Amino acid sequence: MASKTTAAAWRIFSPFTLHSPCSISALNIRQCSSKLATKQDTTPKGSPFRPAVSSTHDWIGPPNPLSNLRPIVYHIPENESDLQKRLRHLRQETEDWNHDFWTKQNFSFTKQKEEFIISQLKAEGLTLRDEEGRRRSLDSEVMAVFYKGFLDTNGVRHSSYNNEWYRRNFTITMLMARVALRNIWRTVTKRNDNNSTSAT
Amino acid sequence: MYKTPCCRLSGLVGLSVKQKLVLNVPQCNQSARNLIQLHRRDPSNWLTYQHLIFLKRQYVIKNSELHQRAIPKQAPALTIVNEREDTIERRVQRIPTIDPADRHTVSQPEDVNSDAQPGISTLKPVAEDAAEQRDSVSGTVGTSHETPHVHMETDKAKEERLDRQWKQLKVIVADLPDVYAKLAKIKLTALVVTSAAAGFAMAPVPFDPLLFFVSSLGIGLASCTANTINQFFEVPFDSNMNRTKNRPLVRGQISPLHAVSFALACGIPGVALLTLAVNPLTGFLGALNIFLYTCCYTPLKRLSITNTWVGAVVGALPPVMGWTAATGCLGQGALLMGGFLYCWQFPHFNALSWNLREDYSRGGYRMMSVTHPSMCKRVALRHSLGLIGLSTVAPVLDVTTWTFPIISLPINLYISYLAFRFYREGDRGSARKLFFCSLWHLPMLLLLAFTCKKPRRDPEEPPAAALALALQSSLPS
């Protein structure tokens, strides 16, 4: 539990960089709670369900509790071309960047919501819990003030995230298309070569 | 089938246990307190308690693999009700994780109880995982913890369970139809095609079955494309909202490239079909609708509240397209049919978004319900009343007879009444009522309009006209 919170803290308070290196440390710290195999980790873990690098596909995991995004372990093919490497790096980087943003977002939302509720209850002179030990909830009209405030304060950040996300998503998809086309081309030319060599 | 005997039995058991426990409260341990809290709750919770008893009989619960109990997959047509705020409070008392070793018979029902409830209100494949997610996301303040030895075991069990949820990112061909259906939001597409069919049926021309089929197919394909591209754009946002976190792209069932290919495979034939087999105007409207939905509405959702108005236009275009498919031109009737859908969108969407305010705010969506709540209610009311106005205009434009405003008045008044209640009270209950009403109100309105359709008077060919009328009247809308 403690390791998870320190990991979360590290991710939240680390500088918000777009060029975070897709290093073991970044992966490890983010995902240390689920202890999955990283790209560099060659020893397959105990349970048969854990993804090892020797697999033939990417693996996608359960949603991260902080960012609600699902982590992906990328498969590295043997003869990885430059294009594939670029794609993989971009996907990994985008994943980390997304995780950063959403962890921060969810964390600050929850924190500010708690503070808002507590301050509102204090203003009314009520305790956080009522006689039966249940948490008091505020009226939805009152909460709406908080929700609106949250959106307003984060407006610029959201729109810049938006633009960046659209750009990255588009680039990743275009790269995937190029990789797929190149693979098809390779398969076709290899088959032609095989046909021509078998014919001669 | 099992409910009545179980009801009485567990009710009896519960009552007797409660009496005993109330007498011995100081000497009892945590389990008693939990039981009492269980019974103090809303009686509707007893149903989930019985559900649990039924489940326990039905499913094998292995000792260390309690987490693997199969939860019946629930796929309601629309997930609307999000009772997160309620469940978060209840979760405060419950023991945070299921501990299989410490077989507290009470802690199990407690845990599964609060799990079953969110299971009903939100879609999720693994109830517990999302429950834990919500725990950490909402920042559990004051959750009671078990003794340390129990915690370590549950952590390890949790690790193993999380490991099992890792899946290979490869396409499972058997799942593809289901994945495509989810991508295309097939139920929403069906409703879109229905509204387009209504526009087609209301057009004052002889009914052409082939044209009807081709235009419905084209409009359906265009809708599939728009929905897929929308999901392609919104992956991280969808992951963070309860309503949408089980979409195929979020779960990694297919890659983004695959989704885009599917969208192109639907969109290009769809628009081509509309342009070539129907008429260019309908094709143009189809392409325009796709553009409006994917490139205007989707980005605008995060920038400004005007997204709702753009979305209303997107919803209004299908019946217009149906009309233009039948007649080939943009008549007054087309705009009227579009107007019905446009006005209907506001009570429908505003009521839906009212109960999702927290999710929208956290996800960064700018919706009227979050930023301008009073405008949200006002607009819903205004447009519900507008429906009455439009129904009155229909016979003036020769689309329907004068019977239509009269027979549609009851349902229009009812939805306006609910919108008024929503305007005054502005709570979850009234929003939910309005939303559910809007779901049946629109099909009813379109059906009534069709039954009151103005019969075409064609003096040159009376038998043909009669035949056409007979065809039209036998056409199901």
C-alpha cells in the first residue's frame, strides 16, 4: 500500500514532461503495484497469465486505479524496423503522457472535491459524518458549483491536452497504417521471390 | 421464480437474527454491526441480498478464488442511472476487499451487496475491479480496515486476480461481430435508422420499397461510421467515465487502426450508396452529418456548451435525409420532421446529462448540466413545449391532418409536464423520469404522425392512388 502511494506521489509531482524517456524506471514505478514484465525484463514471472517478452502480441492490462487507463506491454519483434520502433516508442510515450495527465486530473479532482465538501459542511456548521456514521452528501445544486469551478479553472489545460491527444492519436494511427502496409508489401514481395526462385 | 419463498425465508431469518443481535449488541463483534446496517438500509436492498443468496447457490465459490465468481453480464440498452454518490457512502462501512480466508458470512454479503448494486447501475465485466477503482479514485476517507494479516492475503489475491486480467492484444475473430456492434453503437444506429424511416414514410410520394431499403442501409452505414470515429477520438475520456469504460477501443479488443478501417469500410460504401443509388442530396447530407458529428460535436464537447445544439442538428438530420431520399428535394415537411427530432433532443439529452455531472466534470466535458444548470433545465422545458407547437404546425404544412395535434397532445403535454417538474425540482429523480419518458415519447410521436399522414389526392390515377394509400397504411413505421 505504501509503495503504491509513493509511486502515485512520484508520478503526480514529477515534472510534467512530454519527452519522458520510455525507461524501465518510468514503467516500473508506474506499474510497480501490478509488477508486470517490462520491455527489458526477460525473466518470465511465476503465474502463466503474466505477459512475458517472448509473447507474440502486445498485452493489455486491467485499468490502472489512478488514471483508469489500461497499460500495454508492447511486443518487440525480432527484425524490428525503424518504423516499427518509432511507432512503439510513440505509443509508449503517449501512454505515459496520458497516464500522467489523468492521474493528476483524477487526483486533483478528488482532492478538490473533498476540500469543497468539507469547507461547505464547515460553513453550515456540520461534521463530515452524521449521527449514524454515514458521510453527509451535499445537494446536487451545491456540488454543481464545484463542478463548474473545476471545469473553469482547468479549461486551458484541458484544451491543450485535447489538441495534443488528437495529434498523437492521428500520428499513431498513420504510423500503424504505414507499418501494416509495409508488412503486406513485404509478404507479397517475399511470396513473389519464393515463386520466382521455385520456378527457376 | 425463486423470489417469493426466498423473500419470506430470508426476511424471517433476518428478523430473528436482528432481534437476537439487538439484544446482544455490546458483546457482538463487527459482523453484528454490519448486519444491523444491512437491515437499516432501504428495503429495496433486500432484493440484492436475496440475489446474493441465489447467486451463492448457483455459482461455485472456490476458496481462494472468490473473485472469479461469474457475474451475469448486463447489457441494458442505455446505461443511465449512475448511483455512484450513493454507493460511495455505503462503501464507507463495508470492508474494502473481499477476504476469502476470513470467511465472514456477513462481510461477503456486505461486499457483494454493494458490488451488485453498481453492477446494476453501470456496465462492467468485473464488478470488484471497478469498485476498487472507485475507491481509490474517489479517495476513500475513513474506510474501515481489517486486521493486518487479512490485508496481506487479500493484496496477494488481488495481485493474482489483476494478473489474470491481462489479455493479449490480438483480434479474436469470434468476438468481432460483437465488437463491431459496440463500435457502431448498433442500438443507437437502429434508432437513427428508425427516425430516418419515419421521415421517408411521411414524405408525400408513393412508397418505393427498394429505395426505402437502400436509403435505410446507407443511413445506417453512415451512422456506424460516425459512431466509430467518435469512439476512436475519445479513448482516454471514455476510460474515465463509468458509462463508457467498456467500449472495445478502451478495452483493447481491437486496435485504433482496425477501428478506423472499419469506419472507412462502412462510411465510403454508405455515402456512395446514398449518392449513387438514392440521390446526391441525401449523399451530401449523409457526409455532412458524419462531419458534424465527428469533427464538430466531438471536439466541441470539451470546449463549449454549444456542442448540445450541434448534437441536436446531428440528430435532426436523419429524418430530413429520409424525406430527401423519398422526394429528392428539401421540402418544408423535411424541415418539420427534422424540427421534431431537434426539439426532442433537448429534454432527452439534458435529462441524461443531469445525472452524469460528476463524470462529465472529471472528464473535462463542458455540458450545460455542469456549467449552466439552470439554463439546462430551462432549455429542456422550452423545447418540450416547442414539440406541442411543431405538432400544431404539421397540418398547416400539409404533412399531417388536423387529427395529429389533437391526438399527440396528451403525450406532448406529459413530456412537458415532466420537463416542468425537472425545471422546478432539478433532482436526479425528475431527470431520470424525463429521460425515460423521452425514450418512448419519440417513437409514439412518429407513429401518431404516420397514422395521421395527409393522404395524397391524385385525381389522374384513382386506382393507383388507392393502392399507394393502402401500401402506405400497411407500412409499419
